[in-house]
Amino acid sequence: MEQLLHYVWKHKLFPLKPLETVQGENLEIIDPGTYNSNAGPDFFNAKIKLSGIVWVGNVEIHLQSSDWKRHGHHLDTNYNSVILHVASKIDTEVRRPNGEYIPQMELHCPPYLLENYRQLIETSHYPACYRLIPALPKLLLHSWLTRLQTERFEQKTARIYQLLERYEKNWEQVFFITLARNFGFGTNSEAFELWASTIPLYAVNKHRDSLFQIEAFFFGQAGLLQEIPSDDYTGRLIKEYAYLSHKFSLKPSENCRWKLLRMRPGNFPYIRIAQLASFYYRSEGLLSVLLETETLKGLRDILRGGTSEYWLTHYVFGEESPAQVKTISNSSIDLLVINTIIPFLYAYGKSNGHKLLLQRANKLLEELKPENNYIVRTWRECGLEASHAGDSQALIQLKKNYCDIRKCLYCRIGYEYLKKKSSAL
């Protein structure tokens, strides 16, 4: 409930009467300050007027004032800058670590706010605020989706930077790992990322003029080559991988848990790995090629890919099937653009100061149709329609980073819900 009290303070939802400290001093809140999510006082750089004198400093908020000492703030010099202590229950005086007395203000959550918050937190319906959405101004929703889209960009960029730290700033390696993860399309994403981390691209590059050798690298490292060959093709792959693994001291991954159950054959890991091998074979300097491709059509053409001849009549090793070209579907290609290409355009552009890449990332999201998944469909049923992929990415961010963890206090829609003084929402 302390977070709810933070909310009341941040939005200045104070009683409609003159404010005063518990000692009866006149109090005016000029600026509640900036919320601090890290260690230290709850709000930085607040501005208050106390008995006619303006004070600038930090504010600390607790449910009861005795929490000040219970949390050890009376011993922490970081709290010497606190100019006001706010609590729902004033049960003791509070002092700075240097012994100086701190003024206190008693603050309570309005009953309507408590009721609205309870409705949001306790309902089992997703999203909890669905009744309010149709009544909200389109401009408000648009601005919130734009903010969420930026948040999602930043979140994906942070993950790319984390991988870059792990792989010594090797953009090509990190791109390959990210692309491979997204080739798993959810079900096999973890296995594909683990597999890709075992692929020595420096070694593959020495043999990239041979699709067959790239396949040997890829299938061998995936642990999908059995000791007993199921046909001539797999027999040759086994021999080739034995040669390559000896040459480059390779060991196949033992931790990849490939899933095939209840999966369409076109999504089998064998086919996806064959497509990645073909893609890698056709595109030297994989990341640079995609970064230099300026149009959505160009990206789609590159990603459409295919496989070697063997996989035209196979979905797994040794079992023939009717001949069919194994290209990636249009919807899957667009997902790869959304989840791999666009984040790398944004991350690379931000890292190197290339504003054109940042602009191209945003432009591509606006050109792509919104994703068609249960999250986007659910918001559509509530009256929040996604116009393009940028909006659908924003809605995914909204669900995963706000709704699922009940961060209604930090959501723009949640704010509108909470401030309603009527329970008939």
C-alpha cells in the first residue's frame, strides 16, 4: 500500500483543505519531486513552502512514521537531504542522521482511490481496466502506445548490449544468436539460442562457400546427427562434421532440448536449421547486408530463404515426404523483421550515433501490419486497436510489463481508471 501512497503524493491528490504539518505549520506542496526507483529517498528535488519559507530537497514516504527508524534511515546520511516525511500514520517523530528534526505530514489515500485500486488488483479479468478503454481519448491512448513502443525498443536494445558484453562487442555473433533465437518462434527459442552460442562463426566463415559444410557445422553442433546414418546424405554429413569438429576442436551441444510435439512439420528444428544454413550461405556479412537494406520488400526478399535440395523432400533425416519448397511464410518473415532486424537497427544506430537507422527502425514498424496474436486480439476486443506493428509491440509491452505484474499505478490507462470517483466503471 506504500506504493499507492507514493501515487497519491506524485499526483497531489491531497484533501481539499489547507495542508499543514502534524505540528500545525502551514504547508504548500509546490512540486512533489521526481520519483526515485533506486536506493535513497522516494522523491528527489521536491519543492515545498513551510510557514512561508520555500524548501527544496527530498521527500520520504512510509505507511507509518516509525518505519523511518525501522528501515535505518536515522543512520543513513543519504537521508540528510529529506525536507519532509510523509506517512498515513504518525506514531513517532523522525530525525535526520545528524539529529535534526524533520517536519511530517499525515497523508491518506482517498476512499474512491482505494476502491478503484482494489478493483484493478483483485479482478481476474484481463485487462482489468477493459470497461474504461472505449471512453478514453484517442490522443491519450496514442501517446501512451508511443511511449510503450519506445520502452520496448529500449528493453530489446538492453538485451543486445548485454550479449555484446558477453561476446566482446562482436555484432555479427550477437546478431546470429538473436536471429537464431527468433527462428525458434517461441517453442524452440531457448534451444536455438543455446545452439547458436556454440556455433564458431570464425570457423564457419572459412567454409561459407560450401552450403553442405555449413549444414554439417549447424546440424552437428545441434546434436542432431546420429552415429548411424539414416541415408546417404546424413552419412556424408556425419563424415563432414567429424572432419570439421576435429579441425576446429568442436563438440556438439548436449543441452539443446529440441521440441517437435504438436508442431507443424514446417517448424521442425531440422527445417529451421536448414533455412538458417541457406540464409547464412547466401549472405556474406549477414548483419551489414541487412543494415544496408533500406526497404521492407528488400528485407523480406533476403529473409524468405529456402533450403538445400535434400530438404525439399524431407522434414527430418531419413524420412521422405512429398516435394515442397521450404521457404519462410510471410507472417514469419515479418516476425523476424520485428523481433530481430528492427531491434538491431535501433541498437546499432543508437550505439554508433546513426540517426537514420533509428528513423528506419521506426518507419519499418509503421509499415508492417500489427501482429496477430492473442494479446493484440484481446486489446482489440476491449476497444484498443493496433494500427501497425509499432502499436502491437506496444500492446505486448503493456501486457508483459504492466498488466501481468499489476503495475497499474505506473500505467496511463490505470491512472485514468484510478482517478474516477465513480465505481460504475
